[in-house]
Amino acid sequence: MKLSNFVTAHLQEILFEWDVFARTLFPASPPPPHHILRDHAGEILQAIVKDLQTHQTDAEQAEKSKGQADEDVNKKSAAAIHGTLRQSSGFTLTQLTAEYRALRATVFRLWLPHMAVLDQEILRDITRFNEAMDQALAESVVTYSENADRTRDTFLAILGHDLRSPLSTLSMAGNYLMRPAVGNDITQQMGARVSRSAATMRAMINDLLEYARTQLGGGIPLTLVSCDLMFVFQAALEDAQAGYPDCPFALETSGGLAGSFDGMRLQQLFSNLLNNAAQYRSDTHPVTLTASGDAGSVTVQVRNLGPVIPAHSLQAIFDPLVQLSANSSQQEGAPSSSLGLGLFIAREIATAHGGNIKAESSDMLGTVFTVNLPRVPAAARA
């Protein structure tokens, strides 16, 4: 009996065994209801049967064996919907793949005893069934992963937003303790530490919110206005100084620095670069911000002297959730950890302005981040 005919004739028997196996995936808690366990199993098998009954050339078979790219997956197939529902129902990715492994094994275990001779047609059926099953699994995994990523990013966005209120209270408490009339030198020192911690947390939360926004498809929104970057640099330096009070910062500028920019976004960009440079600098050298303007753009460099960043790390330094190894000689009291999002956010802001950012690192020059910003972004010109 051809495999497609067997699956059609024994569909309910196969689905029953699917149910039995799916229940074993929840040994420590009651399994979900029957309709959730079975979900789209019948439709997945029927789609595989349809594939087996469709004529396929050798060239098509060779192409199919290579699999599909994630972006080419049919998001409306039964397998794709199954992946989404399994994620929302609390199944793990391991449990999802185990279901497919059990389904494959069940079909072969029930079908092969009916075969008297293992001929070429049977081997062809086995090959095509495995290909169709692998494709269904890939569709489920893609949509499962996408839904899990979307859920995570939504959670991060909500978390970052909800942390703003208690952080504001913490910041106000630090400022209050710093007032001379409130207490003594000890309370003022404590207030300064609270304020520095609040500034660090605020920067992390802002990065977290921007990351969640980009991952959810929102991008970095800009409000372009006529702006002099000198004021942006001074504000960014004040932010960095609050987080690293023992780090000397230097500002050098030349040429015109005015243009059409989103000042608040660029303040975030340069605060991130300055904080990163302060965290990884050597104790004996300052962090410098150098800016120069020409007819069409402004070029900004943030430089520190410290441990050289290896070439392979420079390739991934702007990727999200990438953290450099902390400098063992970093100054006491400075923040020693981050979310690994600062440089990613800096790149996204520069790109949104129609500019770019790059990093270089050597023993002679130190680590230099170079940002190039057009005075009038292309979107604004259009």
C-alpha cells in the first residue's frame, strides 16, 4: 500500500497515538484539553499526503531537499499555525520537535509491517515523506520562534515602560538627599550615589525600550529640527559625567555643527558612546569627544585609551546583546555591566539619520568610534 493511501486510511489511528504521546510531554502537570493536544495534526498529515500524491521531478526533489529560507515559509500552512499555537499554549520548542519525531516514527511503525518487499517505490515514498515532514517541522519552528520573539520583545517594552515611574522616585530621592540643608556629608554622598545609579538605570531602560521598538518593527522615530550639536555634546557629556564622576572627559570641536537633527536621539547616541568609552578606558587617560563640520556633514569621534578590542569582536560590537569583557582595571564605583544594547542603539540612531558609525581599535590610537551625520538627512531632503 502506498504511504499516502495508508496515512489517509489510518489517519484516526495515527492521530490517536499523537494524542497519547503529546500527553507524555506534561508529566508534572495536567495535560491540555484534547482539542489543544491534537491541534492541527490532522491537517498537517493531510498536507503531507497531498505532497506525496503530487508529481515531482528529480530537479524539484533536489531543490526541495535543500529546504526553504525562513522568509519563504508559508505562514498560513497548518504546520505554521501549529507552531504559533504551540508557543501560545506553553509548549517548549523541544516539546514541539518531539511531537514531529513521534509522528514520523508512528507512521513508519504502523505502515512498514504492511510492506512485504522494500522496493524502489517504497524507498521513494519514505524519502518524500521525510522531506515533507521536515518542511512541516521547519514551518512550525519558524512561526514558533517568531511568536516567542514577539512575546519577549513585547514583555521587554512593557517592563521598560513600567520601570520609569519607580526610577523617577529613586532619582528624586537622590536629589533630595544631596541638598545641604537635608542632612550631613554622609547623606549627601549617599544621595550622589543614588543619583548616579538612577542615571545608569535610566540609560539602560532607554536602551531597552529602543531595542524593543526596533525588534517589534517600529524602528527609531526621529523628530528633525534645526539643531546645533554643540548643545547635544554638552548634554551627553553631563550624562556621562554623572555616571562616571571620576573619569575626565574632553570636548574638541571645529567647523559648523548645525543641521537638521533629532537632538534627543543624538544625545542618547553620544551618551552611549561616552559611557562605553569611560567603562573600558585606562585609569590614566581621559575620554575625548572630537567633532568637525564640513559643507555637508558632521564627523564625530569618541576615543579612549584602554585594552585593544580584537578584530573579531569589532565585527559584532554593534549587534544587540553583545557585551565586551569588563576592564579589570576599570575605576572603582563605575557601572560594570550593561544590557549590551548601547552600541546597537547608537548604530540604529545614526542609521536613522542617514549616517553611519564604525569602530577601530589599536595600541597606538586606542579605541575610536567614528560617527558621520549628514547635516540634512535624505528623508528630510525628500
